[in-house]
Amino acid sequence: MATVTSTQLEEACTAYVSLVGSEDLDAMMALWADGCTVEDPVGTEVRVGKDAVREFYATLPPMGVSATLAGPVCAVPDGKAAAFSFEIDTAGLVMNVIDVMTFDEEGKITSMTAYWKM
């Protein structure tokens, strides 16, 4: 069983943010583990599995979504969780978002919970 480092999680989160809104869904989905979940935003229906997660991210490019990190990625020392904030810009509307992710032993995202409000 491999141990994922904080640096690896920071790199995964940075890659994730760069792919939010991208049409390269294969690259986005390469970051995710089988059986992954997305709750975006908190309180909405949880999407379960790569097909449901892919469907969710496929909705972003047509809306012109792009994202940039708004601060450092904070990853726990045992390499299992990370939190970060970023800005999403779509059609001139900027939202501040905090994502909390968990990871498996290979550094793949197992869950993402997004905290934001319009």
C-alpha cells in the first residue's frame, strides 16, 4: 500500500483546478477513483461513480466556466485529504468556492465536497 504525500495531493488539486471547465474530460476523469462521489454544492444530490461525475463536469464547458486557485492547497500529512479555495468565472460572474477532497492510496480523488453560495 503506497502512501500519498501532501505534495502529490497538492499537485492533484492544482491539476483538478486547471481542468475545471475544460473540454478534456478524459484528463479530468483520470484524476478520479472508481466509486468516487461529488457533492457540488453541499446539500445537493451526491453524484456517485465516474459516469455521474463525468456527466457533471461535462456541463461546465458550455457555460464558459474557468477556475483559478485563490490560495494554497492545504493537505493533511498522511496524504488522505486536501482543502483549497478557488474562483470560478462564468459569464462574468465570479464565485468563491472551497473544495474538500479525499483520496485513495494511489492519489486518486475518492470524494469532493464543494462549499459555495451565490
